[in-house]
Amino acid sequence: MMKTTLAALALAGAALGSLPAVAHVTLETQQATPNSYYRATFRVPHGCDGAPTIRLTVRVPEGVTVAQPMPKPGWTLRTVARGEAADGHGATAPLAEIIWEGGSLENAHYDEFVVRMRLPNTPGELLYIPVVQDCPDGKQAAWTEIPEAGRRITDYRMPAPAVRLTPRN
């Protein structure tokens, strides 16, 4: 019985060793209604190879018409626009990137970064939202891999977080 249990544990460990990294930046809610407002909560479970995270960059995908980041105490928030603002009261340019920096998320700690987004009207689509973690000494964890046609997200080591836009009934 003991040999069987040890063999099973060794087999399970070997199988896990061949899987891609699972401790990556993910979205708290992984499906949403197309053409709606969505609260994207990015979960950051660790730093880069033992170092703290000192900057987090969210790359806003094309088709997202509104992106409003939530400020975080202890972090400086800045944005990079994608083009010009439309005319009208309160109009702002769509965002290409949202960057929190100047804080420090220790490797042993966990945190969340929030962006309110207006999602595209593309039912059934899997919308990938690339995220880059920067750490001291130029270390980086770029969660930016988007699967090619015919491949699965589990085929990648550094997959971008994704939200499935639910199909219409």
C-alpha cells in the first residue's frame, strides 16, 4: 500500500511539473456580458522570482471603449491614452495602458488591482488583457501570451488574463 501511494504521488508530481505556471495574474471574474460595464479585478499572487512587484501595467485591449482604474493607496496611478478624446462633455481619450507604480507588493503577499471597463459587443469572444509586473533590477513577469488559433491557454507559460464574453441566448 505504501509503495502504491508513493508511486501515485511521484506520478502526480511529474505531471504537475510539466504544466505551465499556475501562479499568475488572473481575473477574479472570468466571464461577463458583452457591451456592458465590467469590474476587472486583477489578482497578483506574488512578485518576480522572490522580488517585490513595484509596477503593474495593464494593457487595455482594442474594443474596450472605457477603462477607469481604481487608485490604490501607496501607489501612483498613471494612464497612457490611445488617440484623441471625442468631443463632448466629460469626453476622455480611450486608454491604451494603466500603470500603478511606486508601491511595493512583497513577494510573500497578495493584492488586487481594479479597472472598470466597457467591454466590446462581441459575444462568445475570449478577451485577453495583457498585464506586466515589474520588479527591481529589471526583473519582469509579462503575462502577455495570447493563444494562437487551435492552441489552448494551458499550452503557454505566461498567459494573459482573459474574460469570456458570454454568448447571447
